Amino acid sequence: MNLTLKIWRQSNAKAQGKMVDYSIKDISPDMSFLEMLDVLNNELVEKGEEPVAFDHDCREGICGMCSLFINGEAHGPDRGITTCQLHMRKFKDGDTIYIEPFRAKAFPVIKDLVVDRTAFDKIQHAGGFVSVNTSGNTQDANNIPIPKHDADRAFDAATCIGCGACVASCKNSSAMLFVSAKVSQFALLPQGKVEAADRVLNMVAEMDNLGFGNCTNTGACEVECPKGISLENIARMNREYLKASL
């Protein structure tokens, strides 16, 4: 496959970025999208040019670091996958592919396609955890009976990898799908009930402080989420928030 790539290049967080065109040839349709970028970077290095900076780690759809905005879609044209799981057979020979970083006020660009997503870490630190008594008198979590339906829903919420696709695909740059998933995974379990009120109030407050927008129920976040996190979690978070506020 021969392709034209239009890639966002930005030398640092304060620099003015722009789209730069690259031509790449003989790309196998069995390559992953990141492998294709590796090929491009090898060519750039051989020419003495600056390679394109992009985030990646596990390349197994687990860590969420490989988040790219491809042809106007978070993680590209496929569904239920991350960018590292996207294969070049989803494109055609001669295609022009636009590759950009995730765009959000709370996700400032660091360099090229790399954005700073530590805002998600700050939301987690505000309450996305369960405090545990480590005095030696702790109870084994497996001793607490949990209805299977609740356990399944908590596990579904916990599959969120924090990639930020929900933020990138939302017209308001809302993080409510991410926050609601982190709230839900604990709100559904007895271990999370003790701190439930403080958790939802603190996490939502931190989300607002960091500049994320509000939800207007367009549903783009659920569609583009690589783990299929449901909008039901946002409804649950709203109920938890209202209950905690009262």
C-alpha cells in the first residue's frame, strides 16, 4: 500500500503546530497502525529528520497510551480497539490519512502526537480508590458476598483504561464517561460504599476544576470507547452525585 500521511507536528508545548505531509510506500495491510508509524520514523531518521513523537507502551490494547485521532475518529475507523490494535487493512491503497493528537483543554500537547493526560491521574487521586485498614485485622474481600449482577457491572466499569477517547470524541471535551466508570466500579461494590459520597463529590469537583466540559448526551464517547464503557455509568454517577449532595 502507498499512502499519504498528514501528521500534526509540534516541536514542544509552546510551539505553533501544523500538519505536515509524508508519503510512505510498500506498507503491508497486515501491519498495525503503530508499526506503520515505526516504518515512517525509520525513514525519517535515515534522512536525518526528526521522527514523529507518539505515545505507546503495551501495544496490546491494555494501557491506553497509543491514543491518536485518525481521520477525525479517536483510535481510527475500527470499533472496540485502541490505535495499536488498528491494522492497515482498514485503509485502501492511495488513501490520505490524517493523524492528530487528542484535542482537549485538559490534554495539552507535549510534542507532535503526544498529549499530557495527567489530568486523569489527578481525578483518580481525588477519590478513585478504596481506603483499606492495614492494621492486621483486615477482612478478606472474597468473604464479602456480592450479587453476580453487581459484580459483573462493576467489572465492566473497571475495564476503562483511561485512554481519553471519550474526551477526544466529545464536542464538549467531557470526561464524564471516564469519571463515571471509576465511580461506578466502586459504587457497585460493598467495599466502596463507605467513601461513596466523598468519592463522587471530590472526583466530579476535580473534573470540573481541570477544565473538562459537561455531558450533553450525544453518545459519541460510548461509540468510540475501545472498551465499550456504557453511558449507563454516567446516569449512575449522576444519581450518586445527587444522593451525596443531599
